[in-house]
Amino acid sequence: MATCTPALPHPRRRLRCSVAPVSATDHADFLTLLALTTLGGQLPAEAGAVLTLPPQGPLNTHGPALCLTAQPRRGTNQSPIGALFASFPDWAATHPLAQANPYLTEILSRRALLVYGVAVAPQHRRQGIARALLAETENRARAVGYRMITLLHTPDLAPFYQRLGYISAHNVTIAMPGSSMGLTQPPPYMTAVKPLVPSVRVRHLPGAPGPVVSALVPGWDLLAEARFENGRLIT
């Protein structure tokens, strides 16, 4: 799923909402909202099955995923008006470096969280609901030791995410000991990253194709003179 968020904000009264894990009675509404994040409005068949699983791990609410809804605090309509689905990053398992070293997948999946989809009902957009969903996700992830959150978006949403503290680019590199993991998205998508702890830094190095994340895992720091040469990270 690609991330779908409200159009760029313009002045409008914020709607007070409550964010919580999706309940059993809200499964259908949750999936309907998430379908807004996909081309053609079709979710993978396994999306609904995840909602039936018990939580796996301290962050997850349903199986391997964190599934949250936003509901208005006032009014008679208590159906979800926003939804968010997050889990471990697919690149933590599919990147060639991770496939060559399965232990790397375990490390990365406990340090980085990928928001696969965040959606708000059209009639409730530009009222701070996506912001509330992301803030709750960040707080939950930070509390159990995650160090970075990431998501995909189209270029028109870059200003929205920048206001929330994210750094967006078509190419993002994660520094590792003696190596680096490049994350390149096919057009038009961009990767947005946001450190959840002060020790994680997003730097711009000479010769790098985009921002470089350092200290995603303690000990994965970069020296001040680090640079890129011929597409390789020189530490």
C-alpha cells in the first residue's frame, strides 16, 4: 500500500478525535478507509486476515501490524474517520543485504517502522486527523525502542510531511558498519524518514544520492568525514 494522506492543509477548525487500536466492530470501516491508499481501491487479500490475529510483539495490535483508527470525540457518528496500518519495513527482508544476512532483518525490524497506509475520510480531511494518527504511532513506537519511522508518499505531499518533521527524498541511504543500504522508490513515490530519538541523524554527505540515516542501530554511526564515492559509502 502506498501512503495516502489529506490534501495539503488550508485553515480549517481541527476536529477533536480519539486514536486507538481498531476494534472488532470496526474492521470493515478500517479496511474501507485503507482502500483509499491503493490504486483502484483494492487491498491485498491478506489485509483483512491480519485483523483477526493476536498481537505479535510489544508494538503490534494485530499480528505483525499496528492498526489504528481515529474517531470523533463528539457527535453521534462513532464510525472511524481515519485509519493507519504500520508494520516492519518490507525492505528489511527483501533488500539484497538483508537476504544475505537474515540477522540484519531481525535488527532492522526492531528499530524501524514503516507506515504502509494512512487514510482519512474525504469529508474529514484537513482537520488534523492524519497528524493525530501519525503522532500516536510515533509515540507508541518510541516507547518500545523503535528509532525511526518511515513511509512512502507522492511529491505533492512532501510539504505536509516536512511540517511533521519528516525528510523526504527519492533516494535514502541507511548507513551500516562497512556498508550501506540504499532505498530507492520508483517514480513518483518518495521515501520519508523521521528519527524518533535524538541519536539518529539524517545527514547530507558529499556525493550521496540523497539523505543518509546514521545510528539507526547503536554503533552504526558515521565519522564527520564520511562521504560517497562512485556510489559507495566511504567511512
